[in-house]
Amino acid sequence: MDKSFISRRSFCILSGLSGVAGVVLIMLSFIINSGPPPGTTTAELIKFGQQNYAKVLWGAWLQAVGPVLIVLFAFALVHLVGATQRLAGWMTFFGATILMAVSLVEITFYISALSSDPALMPSISLKLISAVHTFTS
């Protein structure tokens, strides 16, 4: 067997696994970090953040790593079909950049919502997360 075939096959398998793992990690992030109930007061948000600190951080981490794996999968597809210099490839790169930017902004707000200094920080952060969801919908 040709070494390049084995290398390409391994690349394809690892790329596919990367995409699947990315989706699984994002799903887990939403299961782990379900967020506070709607309409909670600032005091309730602070209490929720204190009680669920580790869950929120794990969810944020998973939500950061999941899209990276999905982007790696998308970039691998672009590479495999030879579209790195075509419009479809550039559109994929642009979409991946937007996905990562939105994901990282949202994660920043999740982590900032855990801070109770100033006291309105959790409320402000959740409103910003909602704004990101509205903007990207």
C-alpha cells in the first residue's frame, strides 16, 4: 500500500472524528450549563453562579473547544477538495472566523456572569449573551 494513501486515509478519519467530537462537546456544554431560569433577580443570579460555578466553567470550556474541532473538520474538507484558493474555501474560512468570534464572545460573557463585582455583572452578562443569541439567530 502507498504511504500517501494511508496518510490521506488517516487524515480523513481524524478529520471526521474531529467534526463529530466537536458537535458532541457543544451538546455536552448545553447539557452541563443549562443557565439560570428566566426572570431571576440579580441576587438569584449571583446565588446561581456561586452554586454552579464549576458547571458554568466546564460548559464554557466545552463550548470553546467544540467549535475549534468543527472548524478543523471544515478546514480539512476545504483542503481535501482543493478549495483553499476558491470562493467556497474562502467563504468557509470566513464562516469559521465568525463562528469562533461569536463563540469566544459568548464564552467571555458566561465567565463574566460568574463575577458578582459589580453586583449587576451577572444581569448585564446574561443580557449580553441574549444579545449575541439574537444577533446570530
